[in-house]
Amino acid sequence: MTTATARLLPRARRFLRRRTHVLLLLAGWSLLESAHTFLGGYGLAKALDQGFLAGHTGVGLAWLGVTALAVVVGGLAGRGVFRGLADLVEPLRDSLIRRVVSRSLTQAVAHPARAADSAVVSRLTNQTEIARDSFAGLVLVARSFVFTAAGAVLGLLSLAPQLLLIVVPPLVAGLLLFLATLRPMAARQRAFLQADEDLSTQFGAVAEGLRDVVACGAQQQTAARAYGLIEDEARAARQLARWAAVRCLALGLAGQLPILLLLVSAPWLLRQGLTPGVVLGALAYLTQSLLPALHTLMNALGSAGTRLLVVLDRLTTGPDSGPGPDPDPESTTVPHPKTTIAPDPETTIAPDPESTTAPDPTTPQDPAPLVPVPPGGPGVHLRAVTFAYGPAAQPVLDDLDLTVEPGEHLVVVGPSGIGKSTLTALVAGLLEPGHGEIRVAGRPVRARSGPDPSLLRVLIPQQAYVFSGTLRENLLYLCPDGASTSALEASSDAVGLDPLVRRLGGFDAPLDPGVLSQGERQLIALGRAHLSPAPLVLLDEATCHLDPAAEMRAERAFAERPGTLIVVAHRITSARRADRILVLDGVRATCGTHDELLERSALYRDLAGSWQPDALPAPEAPECAERISAKSRYLS
């Protein structure tokens, strides 16, 4: 953990330097709290030697009263200690949360089509709370041990310097043994957290690709991988527990051995002129102050300390952050919630589905003339298109050539995470290929001049966007020139929206997005796209929340609508209705009709056989299982 410590120490110093007044206040309260530590042994020795053993009961009771008063004062000082602790701990937690959220939003801006990192959930909830609790416990016990040990040593020195010869050597030896265990314990703690993140990521990938797991008959292989990750986490936890046993040995050496030595050497100490009160006072220092403080310190450093070091290292310089600038948590700026994630702000795409505010008015359109679109719709041409999420990442699409003829109905199929959504985002202009060219209606898809691209293409993603307003306003969202009520009725009837229109009370009925189901949201988004003037429609699993009959009606409506249609499908029935089918399998792309692909594509035969209602999933599909496991590499 030397490297991690070197990375964290400068930031820790800056964090503490900005809170010097809090540290001074905490030290003052701790000094007042530790007064009873010194008087605990010293007062007891004086009560025996000058009071009870000397026949002066009043003097003995007076010394005991002073000792009891010190305990009361220390308890009152504890209130100030915890107030100062809160002023130190809560800012750390807040800054770590800001950093995790900022990094997640930054990655979303850089890779808008990439699936969310499931490990972020572990960092944002579990690991930030671990950091908060560990830091609080570490500060609390560290300052307690320092002031308690100082009070005990000062008390022993005040009673008799010879006592230090018995107490200090085993104390130092135990502390050195304990410090030697911190590095291997930190390594085991890191392994445990990594196993926890891997398990969280695997479960997220399996949940998202569950349809493909069942379709490919890969349940056993997927379960075996999950069980392996669970066993890895359990193994890391067991290794961490073994090092806890070594910590117990160090505690016995530093805390229990001085007590044993004091009892064994008591006759010798008495022969050296020490009084019984001094010996009893020294025993009180060891049993009532030093031993509990040691026990708490070793537990805190051995568990909370190593956890804090590992978690802070992962949260501030985690595996996906890279070197970058110095990530001082409190100087991190969280992007504004309205930051445009799509690289091309001119492309029309549904925003965050949870948003409940109406969109801003559209920007003025460029008066440049539109490239003529064939009567059947625009053609789409991809030439040697390669795209990867990062310079060192494996390409999601590699040297892809594809031509979609004007007016053609193309369906894209393949396992989850293979690049289907990435393809539609590239055609819509939301992503820019690393190599190659994409043209729609003969012009570059990301051309910065020319008319509003929303007049040429519309993309409806899986999560449908519905905003607060009327149903009419939602349906006319992509119609800059408006539309007649008859056109609204025709599009609603075509996509199967009529029952929802009647239930809501007509087109002018107000909408509350929070009470709509996902399927109802998708129907509204489909009606909006059907009504729009765009001759190219991209449906990225835009019917996944509809039943098969409703899905068939909606897709037929778009197939009969003038224009070019590209559909990312999750049911094989959608592919059967298309003019052509594009199969993405992570290695190559194969395009053809249903019958042609049954002969040319093994993956399509697997998908068609598994998705047909009268077919059962294959019992063993290792190749398909490997494609499912590629979820972490091929993110769409």
C-alpha cells in the first residue's frame, strides 16, 4: 500500500490543514477528557498511601472524590469531542460523494451510449459510508489513545519511574508487531472490495442481458460465473479474518503482558521501596486506561484504518480514473444537471425519462436548403465504420459497411451489449465514429451546416421521454410546424394509442409522467415519432415494454409510414416483418433476409430457434454464453 499511501498523504494533509481550528478544538476537548486518566491511577495511589493505609479515611475519600469528579468532567468534555468530530467527518463524506457523482457524470458525457457502470452503486453507497464511518472511528480512537497513553505514562512516571521498565518494552513490541500486519491486511481489504465490485458488475450485466441468457440457453454458464465471483468474495473475507487473529496476538503482547509482568514483579517492586498504593495505581493505569485504549486502537487501525486507506484510494484514484489532475475532493465541480450529453446538440433524441419539465423551445432552423430526399425516404450509407469507447478499448463496431436503401425496413438483432444501440446512435449523429463515414440522404450525418437534423431523422430509445403538459403537446414535440387534429388521430390510431387517449380524456388532457406505465410512455413516444415529418425513423427497442400484439401493430404502422425505418429488435417476430435483417455478433456483421440468414449465420439460427414460441432454449450454448459475458467489453 506504499503507492496508495503516497497518493493519499498530500490530499490528507490539505484536507486537515483547512480544518486546523477544528483539530485544535478537538485536541482541547480531548485533553480535558483525558484528565481522569491521569487521576485514575494517581488518585487511587494517594488515597491508599496517604489516606486509608495511613489511617486517614477522610483524606482517602477526598482523593477518591477528586478522581470521581475528573470522570464527570471527562464525560462532559465528550460532548465537545463528538461535536468537533462531526465537523471533521461530514465534510469528507460530502466531498467523496461529490467526487463519485462528478466522475460518473463525466464518463456519461464522454460516452453517452455506454451502459452505466454498476460498480458506481457500490462506490456511492457502500464505500462512501465505509470511508465516513472508518474515518470517524479512526479519529476518535487515535486521539483517545494518544491522550490516554500520555496520561497513563505521565501517571506511571509520577508514581515511580521503575514502572516504565516493566510497561514500555512489551507495549512497544506489541505495537511494532501490530504495525507489521497493516500492509498485508490492507492488501486483503483491497482484494475484498475488488471482489465486491466485480460481483456487483456481473449481477448488473446479467440483469440487463437476462433475455439473451435465456434465449441462448446459457443459464448454467452464467450461474457458474456468478457463483465463482461469490466464492472469490468469501475467500477474500476469510483471508482478512485470518490476519485479525494476528492482531489479537499483538494486543496480548502490548496490553496483557505488562499486566502479567507487573503482578509477577510486585514483590521486587515492594522491596525497592514502592508502596502498595503505587503498585495498585500502576495496575489501574494498565487495566482501566492503557489496555482498553490499546484494544480500541488496534481494532480501529486493523479494520477501519485499512478499509479507509483502500476505499479512499479507490474513490479518489479508482481503477477507472487514470492519473489526471490532482482530484482534491472539495475542488471537484459537478456538471450542471442540464449539461448536454449528446455530442451533436442538433440531433433529436428523447432526454431523461424521469424529467417532468417541458422542453425548451427549439432553436431557429438554419435556412440552408435540404438535400433532396427520395420519395421513399433517405438512404443510409456506412463505409468502413469503426467505433470504440476509448482509445485502448476493443471496437464495438469494426470496419462496418452497410447500405440501407431509401424506404427500406431494416431490423438489427444480436445479444445485449453487442453494439446495436451504438449503431443507431452513430446513424443519429449522437456518436462520431473513430474511422469511416456515415451519410444520410447523401450528406454527412454530423454536418454542422444545413437544416435542422430533426426534420430528417428521429431516434426513439428504450426509455421513452414524456414531459408534464398535455398529450397534444407531447405528440407535437417533434412537429415544428404543428399538425392538425385529424393527423393526431391518424397517428394515434396507427400505433395503438387510441385507448390511452380515451382513458386520459382526449388530446388536451394533462399528463402526469409519474402515473404512466413504461408501456404507456412508449406508446406516446411512438405516436410522437409517427407524427413527426422526419423521413428516417430509428427505433432502439422502443417497443420492449409492449406486449407482442401491440408491438406488431406499432411496427406495422411505421413500416407502412413513408420513409426509411431501422429497428433494434428484442423479439424475433420483429425481424420476420423486416425487408432485411442485420445480425451483429461482435466479430462480423451479416445482413440478409430471414431465410438467407438461417443458412449463413449460426448466431441468427440460435436466436431464431430460441425465440420462437414453440422452441425451447438449447441446453448448452457455450459460444453464445461467451458473447453474453462480453457485456463488459461491448457496451451499447
